[in-house]
Amino acid sequence: MKIADFIAAFRSGAEVANAATWKNRTLAVNAIVALLSALLAIAAAIGYRLDVTREELEALAAGLAALVAIGNSIMHIVTSARVGLPSPK
């Protein structure tokens, strides 16, 4: 039943019951990701070396950016009744 409810939240006109909480948590995750990215950039600028190659870091950053983008897209859809998939007929 939970999966059906989750899928139903993607329909236009539907949203999760506690949309404000979901939006606040999404903002918090975005802030944490931005902070970690900034800390890594600062550490690299002052000469701190991580035991990973530049290519590995770039791949990790790209993967993390993709996950955040997917998460943000899902949160925008399920926390707003004005956007989403068309309702079934």
C-alpha cells in the first residue's frame, strides 16, 4: 500500500501530507551537500591531499550531483499539488 501511495503522490493534484517537512528536509540535504563540497574545495586549496585521484573525485562529484538532482525532482513533484503526472482516466 505504501508504494501505491508513493506513486499516487506523483500525480498532478496530489501531494504528501506533510509537504513542508519534506521541503525543509530537502533544503537541509542541499545545504549539507553544498557545505561538504565547499569544505573539499577549501581542503584542496590549502594543500590537504586525499588518497583518491582527481578522476575518482570527479566521478564521485558527478554521481552525487546526479543523486541530488533526482532527489530534488522527486521532492518538487510529491510536495506540490500543482505539478506531476496526469491523473489516470
